Amino acid sequence: MFSLQTIFGKGDKFYGLLEASAESARSSAKALIELLSSPASQQSLDKFKRARIQEKDLSGQISEELVNTFVTVLDREDIEALNGALYKIPKIVEKFAEHYTIALARIGDVDFISRAAMLQQACDVLAQMVGQLRHGMDLDRIKKLNDQLHTIEGEADKLILDLYRDAYADESDPIRYLIKMNLFEILEKAIDRCRDAGNVIYHIVLKNS
């Protein structure tokens, strides 16, 4: 069983970068719930932009460290895959927030908060999975967390399907219908990206346990 000290060659520095990347994703999900809970006059995209910029910086740092680390037991493509998967989450959440604030006056009363809460749960579990890497390749623990992540993703898919169904049955304005569909799809994609990142972690641990 390998430790990340051996795998990454620079130990705590990689732990910190990956954990910070997962925390940035979690911060973006938290900011989304705050946005959806706030009156239109108080809504701001600043937190999303900061999370996305931070994630971009962290992704660049990880890529640079990979270049400067000549020997890694873990396949470089696995490290790059996890880095890329984590990077995508705040980017997609910011995209949802941008589209939502633009379209808010047009779409009316839609309950996105319960679905955003599922995204935050997924980010919380993902952060735990990344944090577990610091403590070794515990396959059983990672599998339980990954199963939990898939359960959240499945429940979120059902909730978003309800939104699709309601919009299809009740929406009479074709433009508003298209806007809602776009928002539902972006939110669903954000949750799917959490699942993808969890799968990368499980794959890494499975290979090295």
C-alpha cells in the first residue's frame, strides 16, 4: 500500500493543493445556496468568480509540480485526471449562477435550492474523499464514500427529473421553458462532475491498494 508521500514525491504540498481544490468546489456550492436564498437586489457573482479563479490557480500549481517532480509511483494521467475533474466543478457552478441571475426575472418561482443542496452534499463527500488520500489508500473507506456520492447523484437526478416533468407539463412560455431546461442541465452537470471526480479517486485508490 502506497502513501501519497511516495506517490507524489512532494507529500504535504500535493495534499494541500488537492484539498484546497476540493474546498474551492465546496465553497462554490455553498455560495450557490446563498445566491438562491438571497433577494435579487443582494445577489452577487463575486464568490463564484473567486472560487473559479482560485481553482484555476490551484490547477496550474498542480500541473507545474507534476512537471517538476520527475518520479511518481502514481501514473501521471491519474493525477492530471483528478486535477482536471476538480477544476471543472466551480467553473460549472459559476456558469449556472451567471445564467440564473440573468434569467431570474423571466423564469419566476422555481425551487433550485433543494437541488443545490444536493450539490453541496456531493461536494462535502468529495472533500472527504480527497482528505482521505492524506491518510493512505483505505479502499473500504473510499468505496463507502464513493457509493454515498453515487447515491446523492442518483437522488439529484430524480429531483431534476421532477423539474423537467413540471416544466414540460405546466410551462406555456416556450422561451421560459428553454431557459429552465438550460438551468436544469447545468445544475445536473455540476453534480455529475462531482461524481466523476469521486470515480477518479476511487480508481486511484483501487490501483494502489
